Amino acid sequence: MTATMNGTPRKDVPAEPLLAVDDLVVEYPAKGWRRPPFRVLKGVSITIGAGETLGLVGESGSGKTTLGRAVLGLAPVASGTVHYAGKVISGLGAKERRALSSDIQVVFQDPYTSLNPAMTVNDILSEPLRVAGTPRAEAEKRVRDLLDQVRLPADAGERLPREFSGGQRQRIAIARALSRDPRVIVCDEPVSALDLSTQARVLDLFVEIQERTGVAYLFVTHDLSVVRHISHRVAVMRGGEIVETGDAATVTTTPQHPYTKRLLLAAPVPDPARQAERRAERQRLAAAMAADARTNTPAIASTSGDRA
Amino acid sequence: MTLPQSEETAVTPAVAAHGRAGLLRRLLRNPVAVTCLVLLALISLASLCAPLLTSQDPAHTSLTESLAPMSGKHPLGGDGVGRDVLARLLYGGRTSLLGALLAVAVAVVIGVPAGLVAGYYRKWFDAVSSWVSNLLMAVPAIIVLLVVMSAVGQNTYLAMAVFGVLMSPGVFRLIRASVISVREELYVDAARVSGLSDARIIRRHILPVVQAPTIIQAAQMLGLGIVIQSGLEFLGLGSATQASWGSMLNDAFANIYNKPELMVWPGVALAVTVAAFGLLGNALRDALDGTATRGRKPRGTTPRKPVAVKHSAPPEATDALLALEGLTVSYPTAEGEKTVVEGVSLTVRRGEVLGLVGESGSGKSQTAFAVLGLLPPEASVSTRQLVFDGTELGNLGRAEMNRYRGRRIAYVPQEPMSNLDPSFRIGAQLVEPVRRHLKLSGAEAKAKTLALLERVGIADPERVFNSYPHQISGGMAQRVLIAGAVSCEPDLLIADEPTTALDVTVQAEVLDLIRSLQRERNMGVILVTHDFGVVADICDRVTVMQTGTVVESAPVRELFAGPRHPYTRMLLASTLEDAEPRSPLSRIVPASIAGVTDPAVITNSVHQEGPA
């Protein structure tokens, strides 16, 4: 175990963050000859301490998934840095990057495409171990242990991913991420494809694993209620920039930035009376903003969240 | 991007990649494939064992036996220069098969690695190799072969090797395309994060996927190789000393008036071999798709069968717009009929929004589609009663149902983009039903459509009217579809997860729109959703479904204030709104109520896959 903490995650920002992203810019080349590249992240900075969950919330196109991919070394970094445990890990060569695989892991959104359909669960889970040179017998033992940790029956190993439901597949993906005791797991919308009750159980599993192993999560999601539930701190993204960062409870109940306010008011509450209030407040705010826009900047586009 | 898909809407789930063992087994179940395999095995064996099957030398000429008839010494007679036809046929098979194999081997050896590297790494290698492959494909193969043969002498195998190079772009492009599509899969990203080297990722995750298409392509290229090779030999360009089917044809052609039957033997050999390779390739493709053996019922063979249509007034007929009673939907599966909706009853009043809530596999979308009469033909549907505004819909024919659907019962789908035809302008798609149902002229329909687009909150209706679907955003597309749904002033609107694919800020606006349209037109609405926030926002009454049955129906405030069924309580407890952050959620209600005795037991998978 590489856990550095005794099981209690801390809420404050530690002096030396485990993972620090500094002024990160990610650009994808544009289609066509000599077109300027498409800038997905426009100078993003975040930090994550050991054992901490940073919730990254935003709408589609905000760049939240790209930030996760940049941390994983799967997105082209144009400028800025990613530090892990005091070392720069952005722009590493393939070999050095592979050495990090035991420290930084991932759980993707879609449990249907993140597991190779042709491989058995045993093969999927033992692959990262075998790559690291774990002997076969030891890897098999570890796989049984992992299945147990994510509450899957031991005989699940012999089956193919398609025999499992969405929630169970997500458990397999979590087990794969855990196989080499990582210190950071990037979770890219890991519960948004799941049913409500399945989502609750998978979130419980995430919290329980964190409390047991002290792993840190970069938890990317579009759902404010999920982010409030799982995070210690929250960063709100919009259009490739971070608009607000802070303590989870503060950001998700009394947000400061107008965009976070809009996001919060747009999320419906499962309570008819409170939802009616929230709706009224949202409509009032929207009307106020529209009036503002008319007086200050006459030529503003309609609803800005309504982008392709 | 971030849409939790509701599996029951996907009636035929995407078939995951099949294992290779399964491919072979399916291939052997196909009689055409087995026949081809047997024929090819026999032909190869006969060519290989030529010295055992005949004692004649295929190259031995004897003028006395020119065009000799069939005899004990020459079972198939002699050719124009007295060579034994049977021996030439058997030995000729060697030349043809080996030549074709050589060509395919060269094409695969060049095409597969190049395709793998180009598809996996892209960048400059991809650009250069794609350019070279396009160039090779533009070159006329036969002319190149003629030039090669005349330049370096009449060597069949050399010609076939060159032909292999000319065929390699076909393999290259196939492999490159498959690699590019696999490379996008998340499991390849996961493998990279797991620390696998590129070589290992290609071996473990990418090669297995490109294997099958390569084999199919190879089978078809073998047939082509034999044809080209025989063509060259027929033109007299092969080696003079080597027997081959093509040179037999050449000789037979020279003697076509004296002994036309000489054409038959090489002709039959060529036709059978080439056809066998071609058909085997097709059978492989079918086996890979898994479609060949699966019979489908023709469309529209199972009309909806009301079990017992009661003509008495429905119980809540006074103000019920829609009264559905005892709906059962089942699908044929390998293990017999599988019932996905069982005995569902619900009513919608005029001006009321009914929320149909449930998790995936609860049958909520199936219920909505059954009301619309849009279930796939293999579904067997029965209702005790399906009364819409006083008319029983359960036993209407398709044409009669079409008078209701679109006109009086409208539908808003989950995926706005896939419900707009990308090749038509939005205006055209909206005007068509308005003209058809309301019998308006083109200009009237256009004016009405533009007014509607403005009504649904589109700032520049004229521009959107003239746009193609890809030019507008998802939220805009959903507004367009809502405009289309209400364009014929329906009495009932059925919306299947209308905001699930949208961002939360857009969702709020779309819900506002549905609410205001519903009030303005006093429509009844059935809103299918899994989100209790959406239910709280817009619904008047709620029907909760679990695994195909209704567990609870109540006015919205009652349901949230005091859910009676344990399943409803469990669902409400699973919402995160009021939960203490990072506190265990599932402990609140035991999982047994969720229809699973143990969260880990594999019971959900059947529902997740949907009926198929």
C-alpha cells in the first residue's frame, strides 16, 4: 500500500499537493491546412492533496474531460505543467509515462466501451499486474482480492464483460484502476451512465475505497449533486477555464460566480415545493441577466449554455 | 457526451465483438461455408498429391497423342501437343494456388504492418503510406504486370509477387480503418494508462480485432489472384514449361474447333475454386456479423391483439384523455417469451403531466412506445384497454393509427440529433407533417412553422428553418423537435427522456418550454424519465415502474412526501440532494428492495441488455 494517510481524508489544501496542474493549455490540431489549433484548455490550474477528492464540474464542452485526460497523459499539452509528487509529468516520453501507471489510474464514463469485450474479467484485471512483472500466481491471487474489494463474486473472473450490468462493469473498471495501488485515480463521469440506485452503490464504493486506501480522486462530472456528495473541494469549469474553486459545501450551496449560480439553480431538486422555489429564483435571475444584457451589451447571443 | 442511456429504448443492443472460437463455430454451421471449405480442401489435396494421382508428366509432349481421346492412359485425353490433360490439371492447380497464395502473402505482409503503424501512430507515416497506397491503387494492375513480365522474363511467381504489391493497398486500407476505430475505444486508453507498451497494446487489444477482417479479405484476394494469374497464363505470358490452368485454357482456345471439351476441365477448376473462395469470404463476413443465421420476422406480421376489448365506459372516463389498462409487452428470445411489461395500467387527464419513472429495464419506454404503437414488429403486445379520447386504439390498423399518431398523439424523443434527418433542412422536416395532417398550403405551413419556432424560444427562426440539423446545437434541436411535436396541436404529448441528453442549464429551459406549451394548449403529457428532479419540476402525477410493473401511482407531492412502496422509498433515498456528503447511501435502504438480493449478484444484466 502506498497510502500516506491513516484513513482520514483531509479537507484543507495540503502544503505540498500530490498533484498540481499549473496554467495548463491543451490544443488539438484543427482540420485543414494551416488553421490555428483548437484550444480546449486555456490555462487551467488545480491541486489535489493525498487522500483528497477534487470534484471537477462543468457542462459539455467545458474541457473537464480533457483536463482529466491531460493528467493521464492522453491529451496534447501545449504549455503549462502537471506536477505529480514534486516531479513534472507533462510531456514525458512513453517509457517514463509508463512508469507512472502504478501511481495514476483511471475509471472512464462508459462501462460498455472501457472494457475489452473479447477479454475475460480475469484477463482485464491481471493485465496491468502482468505488465508490471507480477508472477502469474500472485496476479491471480490479487485479482480475487480485487473482485472481493469491489463486491463482485469470485467466479466473475471467468466471464466476459457483456455478461454484466452497467454498475457491475463499472465495478470491474474500478478494480482494474485499483490493481496496482495507485495514489491518484482520475474518474471521468464514472456514475453518469448508471441508474440512480446503482449510482448510489458505486459512489459508496468510491468513498469506502478512499477511506481505506487514502487514494486521491480527480472526479469529473456534470452532476452537481454527485460532486457535492463525493468531493472535499470543487472546481467549476466553463469554456476551458476554471471559474470557481473552493470547499465542496460552499461551492455547491452558496456559489459566488454567476455561472455556478446558474448551474446550481438549473439542477432540479427532487422535492416539488423546493423545486418550485428554485425554478422561480432561476427565472428571476435569468430575467435580471437578460435585462442586464440589454442595458449593458446590446449584442449578446441568446442562451450561452446552448452551444453545439 | 454525458448521457445516461436508457437501455430499453435500444431494442437491438449492439452486439459486442465475438470471440474467435465462436466465429469458427458459426462458420461451420453455414452449409455454404462447409461446402466451400470441403471443395477447397479437395482441390488443394489433389494438387499437392498430383504425383500420386497420375504417373504422367504434365510437360511431356507427344505429337502422336495430340488431341488424344479419353483412354486408360489419358483419363481426360491429350491436349493440342499431346500432353496429358489430367496431369496438367492436377499440376496446374499447384501453380494457380501457389501463385495466388504468394500474391496474398505479399499483400498481407506489406499491408498489415503498414496499416497497423499508420492507424495506430497516424502522423507522417500515415500521410506517406496513405499517399503511396492511393498511388498504387490508381495504377492499372494488368498493364504493370505485362510490363514486368516483358522486362524480367516470364516468371509466374514473380508476376504474382508484383500483383501482391498491387493488392496490398486493399489490405492496408482495411487494417488502417479498423485500427483507427479500435484506437478510439476507451479500453485502449485504459490499457495505455495501465502502462502497457504500444507493442503490447497492439498485440493484445488491436490485432484480435483486425484478424477477422484480414482473413475475409485474404479469402477474396485468393480468388482474385487465381483469376489474374490464369488471365496472364491465358495470354501466353506464363512460364512455358510450367503447367497451369491458364495455359490449359490457352491451349484449349487454340483447339476450340477441333476439341472444344478441352475448355471444360480448366474452366470448371477455375470457376469452382474462385467461386469457393468468394463464397467462403462472404460466409466469413456473415459469421462475423452474426446476422446470417438469425431469422427476423417480417415487419408488421404481429398486429396488436387486445385480449378482451371492453366496450363499457372506462373507469375514469369522465376526464381521462388516455386510459391504458393491462398492457403486456413481450419479446421472443432464445429461452422463450420474455415479458418486459406486465399488466401496466395508467391514465392521463387533459392538461395533466404524468411522470413515468423507473430505472433501466423498468419498461417505462416500452410502455410509452406501446401507447404510440411504435414497438418493433417482433414485440407481442396485448392490452385490456387502450382508450384515447373515447376511441379504443388497441385494435386499430396501421393506417388508422397514423391518423392519431403525429396529429393527436405527439412524441418527443430522447436523442434530438438522431431524430432529425441529417440530409434535409429543418424547415422541410417540420413543414411536411403540418401540410399532411392539417391540409395546409406550402406557404401557410411555412408561416405556421416559423411562428412555432419563435414560440419555442428560437431567436432567429428563419435561419434555423433553413439550417441542416448538424448546424444547430443539441438544445436547439430539442426545441425544434418540440416545435414539430406540437405543430399539429396534439392532445397528448409523449416525451421519452426529453432532457437526458442535454446539459443541465439547457434542460431547465426545455422543461420550462414543455410546461408553458402544456399549459397554453391544455395538453396531456406523459414524461418518461429516471430523474426525480425532473419529476418534481414538471409532473402533476407520478407512476413508478419496476421491472415491467407499476409499483406506485400518486400525485407528485404525495409521492415525495410519503412514498408507500419500498422500491419508491429506495429510489428516493438514492437521490443525493439531501444526503450527508460522503455518507453511505445504500445502507439507508437494504438492497433487497431494489429487486436484487445482493448488489453484486448478476441479476441486472438481462434487463440492461433490453429485449432482443
